[in-house]
Amino acid sequence: MVGKSCSTDLAGLSLDALSAQEEHAARRHVAVCSTCDRTYSEFAEIAAALGTAVDQVAPPEHVKRDVLERTRRSSKCNSPEWRIIIHAANSD
Ligand SMILES: [Zn+2]
């Protein structure tokens, strides 16, 4: 449960669905609020489980191409780690 005065989007944080500014603010809050830290840990565990809870299928080529292009253009995905992931996905 999130503390009464907390309005941090912990679900969004766990799903990596926040803007860079929102993510930064949420991580700063979680670092100092034990209630939200516990809740975030639970949400992150659930978010990780969601990724493995369904059968994996290869996306249609146009969907893969569109997602990779949007990822390339996103400022959130401009780190060396993401460039490696994008390169590996393009090599499939
Ligand atoms: Zn909190």
C-alpha cells in the first residue's frame, strides 16, 4: 500500500512507462520512502513475471521494425546498453 501522502506512480515506474523526469523523481522518492520502496519492489517483481507469463512469439516483421525505429528515436534508449540491444535485435 502506498503511503497517504505519496502520489508516486510506482506501477509506471515498475513498467518503465514514465518520462525521464518522472522516473528520476519517482526513484528519488522511493530511495527515501520505505513504504513506496516495498511497494515498488512488489510491483517490479510482478512486472518481471509478466514478461515470462505468456508464450513468446516472433512479432510480424513490420511490428518489429516499427518498435526498433521508435526505440532508436527515444531519448530513454540512447545508452550504450540499449544500442547493443537494438543492434542484436536487428541481427535476428
Ligand atoms: Zn512514498
